[in-house]
Amino acid sequence: MVAIDTHVDEFLRQTLVAVISTVDRNGRPRSAPIWFHWEDGAVYMFTDRSTLKWRNIQRYPYASLCVDWREPPYKSIILDGAIEEVGRPLYELVLSMALRYYGKEKGAEFAEEYKNKSENVAVFRLVPERVANYLEAQ
């Protein structure tokens, strides 16, 4: 795990949508938007086990995650590293994310759909091995 600068940590704690990039079976890059939760130097995410991103991760358990601010002044952090499935409770993770991304009412409603999906949904994390910092000068 690499050392994380304070400004990078603060940026990753914001409610932003990331883009995860994986490699498909033909060696081509594939990217998809994804919610994330930054905690203790790792990025936690979830996805249905039938998605292309999860199938790609199963074959090659590495990814690149771009978290960016798309208004001037543009900013981004790109994290590269190994992906590992974790035993974190799905509902709790989804609820914490949904409340941040959707707000109280819609977030709670969204999370309810994940109460009984633990077998069909993977919870995973990326622990950065490389961090590209494109934040403005602090």
C-alpha cells in the first residue's frame, strides 16, 4: 500500500462517481462508472457477479479507478491496484453509499433492494499500489 497524501484522502472522501477500468478476455480495456467508498487507504465497491467488470476482475484481479471533478478547475485521482473480494456485509455498504449518493429517503429505498442479494453481488476493494494525483496545487 502506498502512502496517501492528506489532500488525496480528503478528495476521495467526497461523494463522486468513479470510473473503474478492467481488462477483458481479449486484452481490451473496459470502463464503467461505479460508486465507491474510501476507507483506511482502500476503495470499497460492489457489483453484480454477472457484470462484465466482475468477470474481467475474476480473470485478471487488477483495476484502475479514476475519480474526478468534472468542472473547472478540473481535478482527478487515479488509483491502480489489485482487486480482492472482501467479506464486508453488502447491505451496510450499499446503505452507507446510497444515503450519500441519493439522500435519506431514496437512499434507504435503494439499499433495501440489496438486503437479500449477498450471493449475487460481490463486495470488493482496491488497495492502491500507485496513485496519480492531478489535484490543483494546494
